[in-house]
Amino acid sequence: MGFEAKLFDGQVKEAFADVLEGARLIEGIIRNRPYEDAPIITSRICGVCPVVHNLAAIKAIEAALGVKPDDTVLLFRKLLLLGEIIQSHTLHVFLLSAPDFLGDTNDFNIIKKYPKELEMVFKVRDFSVKVMRVVGGRSVHPIATEVGGFKVLPEKKKLQEILSECDNILEKAKDSHKFIEKIKFPKLEVELRPISSSQAGEYSFYGGDNIISGQGLDLSLQKFYKSIEELQRPKSVVKETSLYKRHYLVGALARILNQNELLNPAAKKLFKKMPEEVKSNPFYNLFAQSIEIIHCIEEIKNILEKLSSLKIPHEIRQKIVLRAGEGVGSVDAPRGTLLHFYKINKSGKIVDCNIITPTAQFLNDLDHSLKIYIPQLATLKDEERVLKIKSLVRVYDPCISCATH
């Protein structure tokens, strides 16, 4: 990932981050293929967050075909998604971003310096990988999910094994958060416009039919999708977006600002300890991700307890009746709101598609933050200034694979 800034008389006139990898043109690959191929192919966009692309594609296709999955299917999908949120957040928080604030960006040195803390982190991540493997069929690129249901569902004893681990893993995640709480972030005050999905009565990752902001915005998913303006700089392979000509934030910090009252108890308690500047400092995305890890473990336990009282079939597969249609599907990925759009003909072939990733949506916001942050670094040596700029870019958690889909 590259970075460019233009300064005139000591003033930053333009600052932006750009992705230097080539585009992979996934949307073009999907066109003219059967609708069943889309969840499988799009999950290959990213090896860190394949579940979110798989589920967003499934939801969009279900919207186009008029398919409504039953409640048990939704519980398993949410379980799978929660596993991925934890897996991605643990990797980013403790190995990709936190080292910027711990005095050493070499992960091996960090592991040697904080062996007990990192051992707890890896146990939390192992737990999340187990959840994805049990529910999705494997931990990367799920094979059990499909439009209308699941090809196969896990045995109840495997779910009970995960449930029995939840309390222990929750304590490890809380201890890990204490480690992150010691970090002192740089002072940075920007206007944050947090946007995330909404679902009545729960902290939303799987997503409902609405998109909300902390500034009073409440749009249907379809209107939000149609209101996004997609932009592309000359020679850039990455799309950026604006909403009503303005930058906006998606991701853990956006979610937690919009929905903190819906956090599970242990996570909510930790959020209430966060300082007021969380509302205007993007560096606190790191804290938000750590708190979401705790929330997700609590929610996994909640879902497993619900499933323990249900009779779980070997599979749940709805009959699909083909028709022409189009639909938007969305889930909140680790990095924020992800949107998939598909138009399907009466034969079940995809004739049009569009994917808007979280990274595409927050790049504009990152550029805005960089313009404000860079003047604060004017007196630093070049090497230190570069590290500070990198730390702000990294705390947003950009996904290069998703950005160049």
C-alpha cells in the first residue's frame, strides 16, 4: 500500500493512501455463471474474511430469488460470522496494529517480549478458527453454506464442545484487552461519521434491512446502496465511495459508536471505560476491535445455548424456484459494512453484479484523517514520521485483497 501527500507552504492540500496491487476483476468472472457459483467464487476474494463474502453473496441472491431462510439457518450463519470477526480482529489488533504502539513492529520480537499475553491471544484465535471449521466445514472458504440453507450442519456434540470452552476463552479475551488498554494513542480529533448495519434488538454483524449512523441517518439497505457514489482515481485499481458527497467511517469503531447499548454485558462494561475522545479519534478502532472480540465470544455462547434446546437436522435446504430478479445483500465484515448486488435472469444466470467492500468505503475517511494528522508530525524526523503515518493507516485495518477484488 502506498501513500502520497501534497503540501504547499507547509499546508496539506491533499493526502491519500493507494493500493499498489493489481485488480483481480472478480465481478467480471462471476457474470454469466450460475447463481450458485457466486458465494463460492467471492469467498476467494480474501483469505482472512471469506465468510463475509460468502454470506453477503448468499443474502443478495436470496433477495433476488425471494428466498427466506428459517431461524435455525440464521443462527448458524451468525455463529459462523462471529467466528470470523474474532479471527480477523485478533490478528489485526495484536499482530498488525498494536506493535506500532509497543515500540517494535517486528511480530517475532513482540511475541518474545509478551509471551504470556500472546499465548492468550492465540488461544482465542484458535477458538474462533474451531467455530468456523465446525459450522462452515472448514476454517477458510466455507463449504457447508448455500443459498437457502446449509448442505450439512454440525453434530450437536461438536457444538457442545465449543460451548464448554466459551467461559474460559472469554476470560482470556478480557485479559488480552487489559494488555491493549495500556496503549496510549496519539491525539487526533476528526469528524467521524460512523455507519453500520442495524438489526432490532442485537448488536448487528449479520445485518438487517437498515443502515444507520450516529448522526441520525436511517436508510433501507437498498436506498443506502443506491445512494453510494463509487469513485476511482486515474491509474488506481481501488474504488472509493462517498455518501451524499461526504466521507464516512465503517468498521468496529463505527459499529461500537452506533450500537454500544446493544453490546453484551462484559463488552459493554469495557466500552463504558473508554474516554470521550473515542468519538473523534480513529486510533480507537483498535480498542473497539478488542471489545468486539469479547462481545462475539459472549454472543457465541448465547447462540449455542439457544441451539442446545433445538433439534438440529443433518441439513436444511430449501427448494429454489428460479425467477428473474435483483437483490442487495449485506453483512458487517470485520472492517465494516460489505455489500453485494446481483441481477439474475430467469435461467438462474448472473447478468450483473457489484461488490462494495468496507475498505473502499473507509478510504475516503482515512484520507481525511491523514490530512489532519500529517501537520502534527511536521517536527519529527522522516523515519519517525513515516512510522506514525503507517500506524494511522494500519489502525483502519485496510484489506488489500478486498480492495482489489
